[in-house]
Amino acid sequence: MTDSDQKKKIVITGDRPTGPLHLGHYVGSLQNRVEMQDLYECFVMIADTQALSDHFENPELVARCVREVFKDYIAVGISPEKSTIFIQSKIPELFELTSYYMNLVTVARLERNPTVKSEIQQKGFNESVPAGFLCYPVSQAADITAFKATLVPVGEDQLPLLEITNEIVRRFNRTYDTDVLLEAKAVLGKVDRLVGIDGKAKASKSMNNAIFLSDSQEVIKEKIFSMYTDPNHIRASDPGKIEGNVVFEYLNAFFEDEAELKSMKKRYEQGGLGDVVLKSLLNETLQKLLNPIREKRESIEESEIMERLEEGTNRAREIARRTMEQVRNAMSISYWTP
Ligand code: ATP
Ligand code: MG
């Protein structure tokens, strides 16, 4: 490793293998990862243990989606040569680290976290929140700090979680009088929160309200044509509303000709632009974006997936192992030299 390599900033991010990845991931995080892998040392984690915290009854689905998420990575241009892609559950050091961090955060703090709070509500856990789910932000703190990452390309929902990570980092360093752990900063995507195709605040796998990167041309078209626009915009000549209009939200995110989009918005507001025209334009835009991604995805050799993931996981584990030694030393619980 050269000097300049050693000075490279470290990036980590990941996804829960609870379904294939969607356009929200693309604009929220994947695009940034592809750019960042040429500039920094990048780790990309498939968070299967975290996925089990609300899918513990369906581990087969999680295992299947590990492969799907890996394929999505390759399809959008995350390269296993440039980025270290790994599986969370295969790195036991992360869970040891989580145990130590559990002591540095209160249950009340976790319950107050707005992202966790809204997910608990959305999943209908009510009073029966699994402890594993409530504590996933602690495990996320372990994932980030084990690799000494300082940059985390994520969507907006992750900001409150990153705050908990940084609180744990400060508390650890202060408690054990060390500087072993580093604070991390979020890097938000082009769109920090893509709305769902149903108009809900966030497109997400578990709400099944997203256009997936692997959707067929027909499914994409169907989803676009079922999007919510403005219920009062009945005839093309009626004036329409842009705000809360899902089709415009998606055009904002994916249609690149800003001047053209601006003029279309004006025409829509004045009356004279029909929903079908608008949806056809969005369909054309998204098909152009997703066709090559789907093709690349289909060309991936199934037999190579686990081999690649094993290589990445071994590489990642080595780094986590080193951090764990430093952590144990800082806490005076090394006992003997490994
Ligand atoms: P789940 O419903 O299982 O939680 P998800 O769709 O929320 O799935 P995650 O795996 O939780 O996806 O999120 C992975 C990354 O993608 C995170 O950084 C998250 O912020 C980002 N992300 C997810 N959905 C969106 C979205 N709609 N807009 C922008 N970023 C998103
Ligand atoms: Mg999520």
C-alpha cells in the first residue's frame, strides 16, 4: 500500500437484503457509490443480520435477496474490484463490537429515534418491538466504525441513525480515553428521499411501492401509468398541480433536461398538458435508464456470486479484526496477544 492509498478516505454503506433494489436506492445512494469507488476506499455491506431483525421468520427470503442485491450492485456499476462487497453476518467481529456499544446508548434514546419510530409504526409492531429491531442502529454503528469509515452515502432516512453512531463514537472515545473510533458524515444522493409510486413519503422495499431496477419493461410501464397525479386534472386542458404529483417527482429525479421540465410544469399548471403525455415521457426516460441495467444484471453468472462475496467478506473481515484489537486494547480487555 502506498502513502497516498493510506490517506484515502474510507466509505461504507449498504442495503438490507429484503428485496431487490429500487430507484430510491439508485438516486439516494447507488449513484454516489459508483462515483466514490474511484476516489476512496469503499465498503459495501449486504446487511443480512439487520434484515433478519424484522424478517426473522423468513430467513430464506433474506438469503435469496443477498444474491439479488449483489446482482443489482454489479448491474449499476459497483465493481467488486474497486469496492469491497461483503455479507454482514459472516463478520462476527461486528457483533462483538455491537455488544460493547449496547452499553453506551440508552433504550430511551433508541425509542426516540425518528426513523426507528416511524418504521415501528409502519411495521405494526405496537408494543411488541423485537429487541433486535430496536437495537439495529447500534449494530449499524458497529458496521460503520469497524471499518473506520468517515463517509456514508445514504438516503435521508439514515441521518438520525448516523447521529446515534456519532454519539456512540464520542461516548466510547471519552469513556475509554482513546481516539480509536472516528465520526462519520452522511453523503446524500441527488434525491435524498424518493417518494413511493403510491405517493407515500418514501419508496421502500417493504412497502412494495417502488420501481425496482430489475422490473421488466411492461411492469415499469404499468407502475408509471398507475401513478397518482392530480385528481382534479381530468382533461388535458384543466390546470394541474405539480405539488404532490408523483409523476413530476420522478421527472425531477430522472429527466435531465431541466429547461424542458420547467416549461412542461408551466404548461401543466396553466392547463394544456395531459397526464398521458407526461407519463409517456417518464416511461421513455426510465426505460432508457433501466434497459442497460437490466441487461447487465441478466448477464451475471449465478455461479460467481458467492465466490465474489466470499472474497470481499474475507477482505472486510481482516479490517474489522484489526479494529477489534484496537477496541479491546482501548477497553483493557485484550487479555493476551492474538
Ligand atoms: P426496507 O423497506 O427493507 O427498509 P428500503 O427500501 O428502505 O428497504 P434499505 O435497504 O433500508 O432500503 O436502504 C438502503 C439505502 O438506500 C439507505 O441508505 C437508504 O437511505 C437508501 N434509500 C432507501 N430508500 C430510499 C428512497 N426512497 N430514497 C432515497 N434513498 C433511499
Ligand atoms: Mg429501509
